[in-house]
Amino acid sequence: MTGFVVLAADQQLPEDVGKAGPIGALLTVLLFIAVLLLVRSMTTHLKRVPRSFDLEDDGPRVVVPDTPAELVDPAPAPGQELLDTLRRAPRAIEGPRRDGGRPDATES
């Protein structure tokens, strides 16, 4: 048994084996700080999220005109001018061709 203890004493590992070293400790601290900053950012963003995304139903909405002229001639609905412009514009998309879309086909 004494021979086994002497043999184990001769095969000791170097001093730095199994230790993290200063670079590993620095990386560990930097990762810990990054995680703390991410958690802090996440909590501030989560505080801004509403408790419910349901629409509040306060009943019918009444639009009050700003001027007396709007009582007689109401303003167009939002987006109505754009719709009118698009209706008057020429068609940007062609309809289906009779020849099936092939340039080499002749009409019969």
C-alpha cells in the first residue's frame, strides 16, 4: 500500500490544471452583467404592456363637428378621397387574356 501512495505522489498534476483563471472569471462576470441588463430591459418593456388587449366598449361614438359648415356639408369619411382617386384611375392590372397569356398563341 505504501508503494501506491508514493506512485500517486509522483504523478501530481500541474498547479494550473482545473482552475478557471482570470480570463474565465472576467467572462463570467461580463455575462452576469449582460443578463442583469437584459432582465432590467425586459421588465421595463413588460410594464408598458397593457393588462388586456380587449377594446373598450363605451357605446356608440358621436362625432361632433368643429364648424357649423360641417353640419350642412359633412366631411368625407377617412380614406374616401383615396378610394375615389383609385376608382377614377385606369386599371393597373390587366384582365385575363383570351389566348391564355401565351405570346405565341393566335386568336381564333
